[in-house]
Amino acid sequence: MNLGDLFQAAGSLAGVFALLWRIRDEFGSYLRISLKVSPPEDNNWITILSTLDNKGLQRKNLEWACLLIGPETESPIETTKLILNASGIVREIRYTNDLFSIKNSCPFPGLMFDCRALIPLPFFYSENIAIGDETLTYKSPVNISRFPKHVPISVRLFVFGRGRLHRSTHTCFIVGLSEAKV
């Protein structure tokens, strides 16, 4: 075998590897998710823009999606437990994966307690049964009149897919004296 044959074999192997990687990526990749908090239009309301983007050709099926809002210093588990306890919902929440167990107990427009909220996003999992090669957005209004001033507030988007681990992303905002800083 000469040097040219060796390079040809290596190139063929690299091509096969690239093809297999692309197939794995097509069926194994998940949705790109993002959040953006908009400044309040008045002193009591902000909006949270949730975005799900499917860059692949394979449709993605969602089981549930929600926003979890609470103090930045609090874990998402602690925030969820406080909201559920205040709402009289009994569930054992040990990990963020356990949030899926409250899907049928969480009414729309959501559960609120103090400066915490759990907001289901049925637009993503009910109105859109499967997400094709598209970008979906949903803007959620949130009343911030009960949120403390000058305290970082965490916003998390959780997405639960059929047969997959959940995905999440995070942003935060701070309510000021006259406007929310985002």
C-alpha cells in the first residue's frame, strides 16, 4: 500500500465518520431554548419571552414546559417545594426531573406564592404537539408587584421531551424602585 492509498483510505474513513456524526446529531440533538426578560411597561408587569428552536429536520415531541420563578439565592427544588406547599399540592420533589410529576396538578396560568411562580406553557406542549424545523416563542406576562426590590430573581425554563431528559435555561432580573433591570 502506497502513501496515496493510505490518504484515500483515511479520507474515506473521515467521510464515513462525518456522515455517522451528522446522523447522530439529527436524531440525538434536542431543541435550543432561550429566555429573555423585557423591562416593565409599567411598574407592576414584566414579560418573559421563551423560545424553542428546532434546527434539525427530525420533529421533537414535548410532554411539558414551564417557567419557574424565584429568588436567585434559592435552589429550583426549594422554590418548587415552597410553591407546592402553599398551593396544597403534595409531591416529593428531590431533583429538577421531578418537576414533570406536577404537570397535571399545575393549572394554567400557574401557581404563585410570594415572589415565586410556576407557570405552565401549554402553547409549547399542547398547541404544538411536535416541533418541526421551526422556532416557537411564547411571551408570559408576570406581575412583579409582590417581588422584593433590588433582589435578583431567577427565571428558569424547563422543557420535558418524550423519552428524553429535561432541558433548562436560566436568566434573572432585578426589580428596581421604578423599573426592573434586565
